[in-house]
Amino acid sequence: MIRFHNDQIHMLVVHETQLAIYEASKLECIKQWVPLESSGPITDATYSCDSQLIYASFEDGTIYVLTASALRLTCRIYSTSYLPSNPSSRVHPLAIAAHPQEPNQFALVLVFT
């Protein structure tokens, strides 16, 4: 998956094992981030509305918030903080979307299996 920065010069490339920021005109990788801890595959990632943050969702339900400038982890949200402790079915994030006007808000699309 590919998401464009607000400047339309940089793009976020999302793979299940890593995130990378490329300069779009040269297709040159500028920064790369590989999670140190295994939270399962990355299911989606996107820039915040002001392109200062990146929200990444993982198959185990963990959400990572990273700085867009350095791909530095600033926050980790575990699924136990937003899902019931004893769900009747397996739940994992399918997609993540940034709020169009509030840079510190996002929404998750959850899949129940």
C-alpha cells in the first residue's frame, strides 16, 4: 500500500513487515522502519492529517504511532485498551484512517473472524 504525504513529494510504503518513506520523484528510500517486537504482520498504515505522525495497525490489534520525520515510535496502543477482554471471536484491524481535521485522532476498521 502507498500513502502520500501532504507535500506530495514523499510517500509512505506499507508492507506487512516494514514501513518505508520514499521520495516519490526518484523512488528513493529515505527512511525505513522494521518493528523490533513481533506484533504480527502490519495490516495498514497512514499519515495523520497534518502528515506529522504515522499510524500503523498490526494483526494482533496493536497500534503504533510513529513520527513521520524520523519513523520513531512515540506510542503503542495494545488491543486490550479498546477490545473486550474475552471476545467471542478473533478480532484484528483491517484498515486505519486518519481523522481529516484532528491530527491526533484515527479510526480502525476491525474484522471479526
